[in-house]
Amino acid sequence: MIIKEGTWDAGRVFQALGRIGYDPVSAILDIVDNSVSAGATCVAINVNQESSEQSEGQRGRPRAILKSFIIADNGCGMDEEDIANALTLGSSSQQYHEHTLSKFGMGLKTAASSLGKRLEIISRSENNLDKVFKAVLDQDSIVEAGKYVYELTNPTQEDLIELDACTQGNSGTVIRVTKLLHDSLPRTAEIIEGLKSRAGIIYYYYLTGNAEGSEPLSLKIDDDYITPIDPLFVDEIDNEEADLDENTWDGLSPKWITKPQRIQIDTTGTRFAEVAITQLPHPPSVGRTDSISMSQKGCRDHYLIEARNYGFYIYRNWRLISWADSLDFVTRDQDLYAFRGRLLINSDADDVLNIVKCHRLFRPKINKVKRRFFVEIP
């Protein structure tokens, strides 16, 4: 048998990494995952713009175009060895702690490549607060060199200012993505709106301080603090009341369908997930009553009741990884728009729980209730 080492084109690989289907909001929040895994209690996302130069004779105000995405945190930071691992394609799993959000060591490189062609890392490690490291990964340099290379360089004054704005001289990291892929990016306002509308749900457990092994997270997007949002709205449920009864429920308040309970997800009885299901208010019922100060539209807005938001929210290690998943049994029906479920798993479930096969874990029974549905876990 003859074993030969295969070849690869680093420039082409990075072009491919940036085109695997990331939307910019998901890409930015995947970079935030690294900050959360680093134990950050403060993360700031900035979407920066600059005015484009006008051609001769062009009228009106200069058009604002995206310049960079910057994610800064006060986590444990990185030294030269840590940065080398972070920039490795398929970085070592030994660097990840028990509750890490990472899995295969591809997130930072893939996410950044989908946004722009230049990734900069500026970091001060908690093990050496006297030195700031900077690394630059530039796809044009990779193409020119014909191999996977990055540059270690000295941080600029701008780098230090951005780092200290979040860290106050302590450990932390700034990730900057430039040379943006403008042709594949939506409008700036759309990106910012998407970040603000999704981050509160994705990092709900971290923002509330309920993620195991972590301190409460403060997350800012362009100087606006993000409020945690529980898609199941369990804080509005009176746990002293009985669970949903289709014969008596008036549709005006959230109800438990299935209170949080553990379910076994493997054949050995060693791995479990937590499942919870709620029924949110029924907007037409809310709109027909004078007993509460909320209109039908106000109900839909407050509880995020719309087509793209109903189904199961799947959290892995306290971070949302699947938004409103049907799990192949929640039908696409507007009568289910107020249905919410949550599946909470840990990384020890990775080998046995494939999200696309989650529906095999339990067979729900779906009942129609006065044009409203609920699910019972047998």
C-alpha cells in the first residue's frame, strides 16, 4: 500500500468557506460564540459604515457603505499559541471546555470568510496582561502565497483603543472583519435589525445569568443593550394554575402544555435532554376582550406570533442552535403560530442526538382546540 499526501489550494478553500450558506447575522453571532466560550461578561458588536466618494458631477449626499464588523469582549483573551489554535482549520478539541459552544474548530474562520476577506485578531491574555497580540488572516495574501499563511504584527493605536474600550486594560479580544463582500451582504439596517431581534433569544440563558458555569452576559449592538427574550414566555405563566385545558382555556394568557421534564435520548440511559412546551395567547381571543389592555396586533408583537417563530427552539449548552424547528411533526399551519417548544441539550448529547432526527425521540399527539393546537408528550 502506498500512502500519499493530498494537495489543497488554500485560497480556493477560503473562498468556499465563505460561501457555504451563512447569513451575516448568523456569522456575526457565531463569532460572538467564541467570546461567550472565553468567559466574557461583556461583548460589544459594532457594524461600521463609511461614506463613499462621489463621482464628479454626482449629486446628493454620499452613500454610506459597510466598512467593518467588530466584535469586542472581556473574556480570557489569547496569547500567540491560542491565536495559532484559533486560526487552525479544525482547531484542537483540547482547547474547548465542557460547556463550550464550539464543536469542530471551524466557526471563526468560516463565519469571518462569509463576511469579508480580512480577519484581524487583537487580544490580551489573562496570563500576560503586559502584551497585546495581533494576527491578520487575509485571503488575498493566502492566494498570493499559494498556501495558508497569516501575519503576526504589532497592534495599532486604534486596535488598543478598541480593545481597552471593552476590557479596561484587562484580558479580552477584538475581532475585526474588513474587505467586506458587499455583493453578498444586505443593507446595514437589515443586518443590525436582524442582530437585535435574534440575539436576545439566542443568548437568553447567558443574558439572564442562567447558563451553567457562567456569569450574566452584557451584550451591546451599536451601543444598544440587548434584552433577553424567552420564546416560551414562561415567566408570564402562573405555575399555581392548572396546565392548559382545552375545555376551559380562554386564550388570554400563556399556559404550560408540558412543564420542563427530562427525556432519555440514548439506549444506555446516560444521556438526557430537557423538553418544555407552552401555548401562547390566541390573538383573536385577546382582540375580542376588554379585560386586558392589549390589542390583537399588540398580542402578536409582544409574543412574536408569526409564521417563522413557532415550533421547537433547540438550545445546545445554553445557546440556541435551531430556531423554531418543526422536527418534522409540527405542521406548517397558521393555527399553530402560538405553539412553542424548547429542547435543551448538552454537548454530551452530540453523538446520539442529530437535530434533523430529533423527531424520533418522541411521538407527539397533536390535538385541535377551537382552532388552536397543543402537543402532548406521551
